[in-house]
Amino acid sequence: MNEKGNLLDIQGVSFRHTAQQPVLEDVNLTIRHGERVGLVGAIGSGKTTLLHMIVGLLKPNQGQVEILGQTRSSERDFWEVRERVGLLFQDPDDQLFCPTVQEDIAFGPLNQGKNREQTERAVRNALSLVGMEGYEDRITHHLSGGEKRLVSLATVLAMEPDVLLLDEPENGLDPVSHERIRSLLLSLPQAMIVVSHNVEFLASVTTRCLRVEDGKLKEIVV
Amino acid sequence: MSCTTHFSGHTVVHRLDPRPRVVATLVFAVLIALSGHYRVLCSGVAVGAFLAMLSKLPIRPLAKRLLRLNLFMVVLFLLIPTTSPGEPMFRLLSVPFSHDGVHLAAGITLKANAILLVFTSLLGTVELSSLGHAFHHLHMPAKLTHLFMFTLRYLDVLHHEYVTLLRTMKARAFRPAMSVHTYRTYGYLMGMLLVRSLVRSERIMAAMKCRGFRGEFHAYHHFHFHQRDAVFCLTSAIVLMLFAFVEWISGGVAR
Amino acid sequence: MHITEGVAPASVAAAGALLAAGGVALGLRAMKDEQIPRAALVASAIFVASLVIRLPLGPSSVHPVLNGLAGVLLGWAAMPAFLVALFLQALLFQFGGITTLGINTVTMGFPAVACYYLFSRRIRESKKGREAFLLGVAAGVTALTLSFVLWAGSLILSGKQLAIIVKLSLLPHLAIVTIEGIFTGFIVGFLARVYPKAFEMPHIIKTRSDP
């Protein structure tokens, strides 16, 4: 892939759940290598919708989605996207579904077709990245909120994505876990879009910020 | 997104009291199932078609249901007459279709369509929770009614949870295939859904206790019996008795 | 594995209804009021799964039935749970039917109860995930095989000519039973590791309502 090209280029995208009020209207967004973009906006303003559209979980009613240098529209187009763009869901309970931490983290790499050895390595690396070594055999269902969040992040990192889409990664965490997530994000090399309600947090982890309002994206200074 | 939608509408059928609708549907189904005469079965299909029109069932979903049912019936028509012994009624591509087999398949097809049409028109048009209340007022065992209502209440919640989990799995590049990995993944997904359901059922019970639940549910939903309901009861009674009468005068085995 | 509307003659339908009524009555007696949410949630979960999960099988796919799982989790309460689920399936999706509701409840419910007696305690006492997995496989296979036998029996009782359907579906059912077993195994293994409490329903599974 061309290192200078755009990782992500969205042009004139609109999305509506029903015929009425559109969620997003004529939105443009470009993300380059190494860029870290913060996304703020009221609840229901379309932040999560935008992230889900990038990985093809939702399809726009209008507009063009270009990711990793190719236009993507069909479900099949997004198969590759999902292997290279990691989405962290808002609620870790939506993300974790395997009995143990280890199995959950291995799920993505296995879907990518990695063999047993590579998968084991990916699990170890991901756990050490989020500072959760030794959690391999813990039952995900029994983890605390902060631990669940870190493990969800590990499940995404284990796939070694080029881009990270993080939906409120720090929301509802105690101060210690909060700080851990913050320094972890700062240490990651990937380009990322971070959704949050916490402007201070965004200012410390991102390079620029956008506000979603009335279906549009607006550049803001934080 | 819902998996528990009924055929809503504002026709006279929709406005009828659900209780007589439940009773009429059951009696109709039993009579049709018992019947062995084409005139009764055909009248049954006619009654069903009439009710379907009266309740203005949406064409597409109804056609889908009818199609699904009748695809199976086509299989019956091809299988049963060609494999059962007896006098052939006719030959198709020199394959004999037996007399008895054709009658059996035809009887089943008519019964199934008649019951489907009446069932869908009369009960498919009741909002599901009203149906629960109707069961309650028809003196179905209380626990069964509550089980019905609770099941109904959580179907959409669980369906939503399932869709959400599946979506996060897709985001992690999951693509179903015929493999142990796929079966395991679905197994874990279902396991997680169950764990959450069980935990939730404990919370529900706790919340119910906090609001004074002591092992007894109190119904507060009541139905009103209007003149149109009386008309419906009378009409159905006449039609159903007519069916029984025709069945009786037509005698035993004859078709 | 449903008997479709219209297929069963009155005698078979009535016998099915009677048997189902007896089983449901026992189930209702066993189920305490405060266990209703639990039975309902398990019923909902299984209903949703049997509706939307498609397990790939060759070029096609099969829906899970999960009556073995229901039995292991609910005991006798699986009877009313299946009655409700099958009624809703008939009403909402036209699977099965209203006159065959009894037969279908028997077909699904009794094998579930059998699995409760055969496997529930062993799963509860199983020490390792692998053991629970294997017991789950056994429960899934047993329940669905019994269901197949009951289904085939009621079809043949409904008309000797219908035996051809049984013959033709024998092979596909072998594949379905295998996949159901594996699937149930993974679910039971999951529950045994993550939430062993799932198998501890001290009251719901007794036929007597008093502790």
C-alpha cells in the first residue's frame, strides 16, 4: 500500500435509519497514516454509526467509502477491511463472548487464517500490549469493567490492524484504568479515530478533533 | 427490528375481542382436522380466504407463508401418490399416481391451507400481549400465561443482543463456514446469550421482589365485549355448526 | 422436525395433545412462580437461536433445535417452555401448526426431559470443560435422536404412506444430529466453565413443588 495514500476516504456519505431525519448527511472524512482523530458529539448524533459504516456493518444510503485505497460497497469488499481495521465497541460485553480471555483474543487471528503458533504469539503480544499478562485463562464474564475494556482492546490489537476505531474507550472507567488506556493509546503507532465525550481525554490522545452535529462533521479546536 | 410482529391493522377483525377469536380458531381447527369430506374442507378454505380478505392481511407476507406451506404440499403430492399402493387414478410420465395417495395428499393440503388462513386472520392479527391477556381470561393456567408473556417480552431483547454480538464478531472478520471453528463460535455466542439471560432473569426476579412480588401475578388488563363481538360469536357458531352438520350427514368414509 | 398442519389425523393429534397436556401440567407443577423468568428467558434464547442461527452444512445450513440443552437447563419446565415456543413459532412463522401443537410439544419436550434425567447431574458434577463438552454432545445427540423417533412414529401413525418421508429424511437427519451434538457440546462446555450455576436449578427440576 502506498504510504502516502489515504487510509480512509469518505466522500458525500449519508445515512438514515428510516425515511425521516438522516443520521449523517453528506459527510466527508479523510484519515492519513499516523493521524489520530477525535470525534465528539451528543448521544445519537451518529458517531457510532460512522464507525460502523467504515467497517461495513452499516451501509450508507449515499456516498462513497474508500478504505485502504479501494472503494468498498459489497459485504465481500469489507471482509478485507475488517481484517485490517480494528473496531473497539462501546460496550465490552458486546465484544467478549468466549469463555476465556485467551480464546476471545484468538478469535480474530483465527478468522484471519493464522495458524496455531502465530495465534498464540498474537495472544501473548496483545495481552502484554495492554499490560494484562497472566490473564490468559481467566473467564471473561467474571472480569471487572476496566479489565473487560482492556481485554476487548487486546482482541482488536491481536489482529494487528492498520487503523483503530475506538468507540468511547475510556467511558465508565475508574481513574487508574482510565490512565492506563490513555498511556496505552499514546504508545500505539496506528492511525485511529477515537470517539469520546471527554474532551480533555481526546486532547491528550489525538492530533485533531471533529464534532458531529446535525448530521455534519465540523473541525473543532480543543 | 423485531421478530415478534403481528399483522397490525384497523379492520373489523382487528377490533374484535381476542377471546372469542381464540375459541373460534381452536374449534375451527379441530373440526377441519376431523373432517374427511372435500365439501367441508373446501368451505373451510373459503372461510379462511374470506377472513383473510376481511382482515386485509398484507399480501406479501401472507403469500410467503402460503408458499412455504404449499411447497411442502407439492412434495407430498409427488411422493405419496407415487409410492403408496392401490388403484392408479392417473399416470404422469407413465408414473402411476394412486387413488388413495392423491386423496390423502389433497386432504392434507386443504386442511393445512384452511387452518393457516383462519389462524393467521383471527390470531395473527392480535397484538401478542393481548393474546396473553386473552389466555388469562380464558382461564389458561396462570403460570403458563405468565411464561408466555415473559417469553414474549424477552424475545426481541435477546434477538437484539444476538444481532449485536454477531455484529462484533463480523467486525473481527468472522465468516461462517463448515468448520469446527464456526460451530464453536456459534456455540460460545449462544452460551454467552444464555449466561446473560440467566443473570438477567435473576435481576428481573430481584426487581420484581423489590416491587412487592410475593409469588402471585395480578392481571389488570380487561376486555370489553361489544355488539360486534356478539355478532362474531353468533356467526362463527352458525358456521361451525354448519360444518359439523355437513360432516355428519355426509357420513363416514366417503370423500 | 415439525409435523405440519393438516398432516396428523384427529386420533394422532388428540393423542399428542393429551400427552402434551400431561407433560405440561407436570412441568407447571415443578416450576415455581419465581422460576418463571428463568424458564422464559431460556425459552426465548432457544427460540431466537433456532430461528436465526444457521449452522453451515455443505452448501446448505441447518437450524439448531437445542431441546437437549433446554432439558438439561429446565428439567420438566422444558415442557411448558416448548409449548409456548412452538405456539409462537406456529403463530409468527407458520412452523408446525395449531392442530399439531400437541404432537410437536411431545416430540420436542419429552426428549428434553429425558436429557435432564440422563445428563443434568453429570454435567453439574463434571470437573473439566472437556467432560462437560462431551456430555453436552451426548445430550444434543440423544435429544434429537429421540425427537426424530417420535416424529417418525407420529408420521407413520398418521398414515403408512407417509413413511416415505421418514425414509427420505433419515440421511439428512444423521448430519443434523451430528451438528446439533457438536453445537450443544460447545454451549454446555461454555456454561460449565463460565456459569456453572446454570445447571443448578434445585427447585425447578423437581416434580414436587415443595422444597
